[in-house]
Amino acid sequence: NADTAMYSSKDAGRNQLNFFSQEMTACAERRLLLENKLRHAISENLFTIQFQPKWDTCNNRLVGVEALIRWLDDDEGYISPDEFIPLAEDCGLIGTIDDWVCKNACLQIQSLFGSNQPNISLAVNVSPAHVIYKDIYKRVSTILDETGFPAQNLELEITETMIASEVERLYEDLNKIRSLGVEISIDDFGTGYSSLSRLKQLPLNTLKIDRSFVRDIGEDSGDEVIIRTIIDMAHNLNLKVVAEGVETDEQYTFIKQYNCDLVQGYLFSKPVPLNELALMLDSQVADSCRRTGS
Ligand code: C2E
Ligand code: MG
Ligand code: MG
Ligand code: MG
């Protein structure tokens, strides 16, 4: 046996190897367990959606929301999207999940506005794997047809890492999606390696500055320079900028000072279920009626 031959004179090495392979087994078992649960959750419709507001920094109005998937498992409790989305990508389930979120988020947001056009935008996250390999244009336009949701109110959030590597393949689909009126934003911006010339080639509307830069405001002056540079660059390219993960007054004051257009983060609101979003929108309407005296 090769293992014994290699480690017979080294007990420490063997123990380490055993430990290592035990860990790998545990990891593989967890994966398998979650994959089975994931298939079950899809077929039984066990996901829900929460909405995290985005606020306009000029007038402090709630102007949009981002749909975020939630999965409450009987045994495990809430499982984070950071854990199951990558798994769903690996086992080819992400397309089904993203389509479900997009369609249901459209229906839910529209339900708040009856037959009127919503006065907020709705952003959904689209997995890179999904964007590249599947016909994203056809799927988005089908969902718009099926739900009647106005294309101008829909926005796709795509992570930067994918933009950097797949720009040529994306170009045509993104242009077709833009021609519907759907907006496109780059999520987690600053963590990938997209060049300026690539950004300029793509039909983009918005950059979302990654939370990791915002987190270090007041602590890391390097990150502050990066934020200011991203905002300036985006404005020069006629793009809007969102700061994500704003948690403190200090962070908010900083990004506002440099004219960041929109803000999202726990300082203003966590992701909330639809009924709570409805209350926030109602109180905003009441507020503006009081202000205008109508
Ligand atoms: P993301 O798109 O960058 O979403 C922002 C994440 O940051 C969300 O985590 C949100 O709850 C969290 N967040 C927002 N404000 C704050 C803050 O002030 N402080 C802190 N600490 N966190 C904040 P969540 O919902 O756990 O989602 C994690 C990631 O999972 C998302 O990152 C997105 O990449 C992915 N994801 C979520 N829903 C979907 C989906 O429907 N489809 C796909 N493909 N990915 C999704
Ligand atoms: Mg996002
Ligand atoms: Mg993000
Ligand atoms: Mg993220």
C-alpha cells in the first residue's frame, strides 16, 4: 500500500494525512448533503426573497431594491447564499435558481403597485456561470413577457470577475438586454481586474463599489483613495455609483462627500421581506405628501 510505504517511518506524517483525508471526506459529505437539499428545495419551492433598499444620496429617497435569495432549511436553519450559490453553480442548478428569483421578485414588486408602473428599480443578481453559458437574453426577455414587469425597472447585477474574463462573449447578449431597456450593473466592483477599456466597451449603467473598500473607510487611506477614484472614473464614463455595505455614519459621510449616487447598507436598512418594504414605501409616500402639502 503506497500510503504505508510513504509514511511507515513517519507517524507524524501519517497522522497528518489521516487528518487531511478525514477533513476532505467531511467536506465532500457536506457538499453532497447540501446538493440533495438544494434539489429538494428547488422542487418544493422552499426559497424566499428579501429586498434590500437602495437610497439616493441627494434626496434620501428609497429609489430601488436588490432581491436577495433566502433559504431556510428544517435542519440547518438559514443557509447563506455565499455557501449555496457557488454549490448551485457547480452542479448546474444556478440557472433554475436565478430564473426563479428574477421571476418571483418581478411579480412581488409589481404586486405592490397594482396596475401602475413601479416607481422603484428592481435589481437581481445573475450568476456569472449563468450569464456566460446560457442564453441570458432570451431568459430575461421571457421573464419580462411572462410577468409583464416593465423592462426599464429591471436591473441585472453581474460580478466583476466575470466581466474581466468574458467580455467578448458577453458583448452581444448584454447589448441585446440593454436594448430592452434593462439596466446592467457591475457588482463587487474593485475586486476583479477589469480594465478601463473593457468597461468602456460594455453597455453598463452602474458600478457597485465592493463592501470591502467601504468597510475600511476611516482605517485604510488606501481604500479611501480607491473609492474616490472609482467614483470619479465611473462619473467620467457616465455611470452611476452605488456604495454597498455602508454601516456607519462616517462611511456614509465619506461616500456622500465624493458624490456617490446611491447607498445600500445596514445603516439604512437590512434586506427585508416584501411586507416590510411595503411599509417603508408607504411611509415615504406619506412623507412626500406632507412636504408638498397634498
Ligand atoms: P451581493 O450581491 O454583493 O449582495 C450584498 C450582500 O451583502 C448581501 O448578502 C447583503 O445582505 C449583504 N449586505 C448588505 N448590506 C450590508 C452591510 O451593511 N453590512 C454587511 N456586513 N453586509 C451587508 P447575502 O444576501 O448573504 O448575499 C451574499 C451574496 O450571494 C450576494 O452578494 C450575491 O453575490 C449572492 N446572491 C444572493 N442572492 C442571489 C441570487 O438570487 N442569485 C445569485 N446568483 N446570487 C445571489
Ligand atoms: Mg448584488
Ligand atoms: Mg455586491
Ligand atoms: Mg458580494
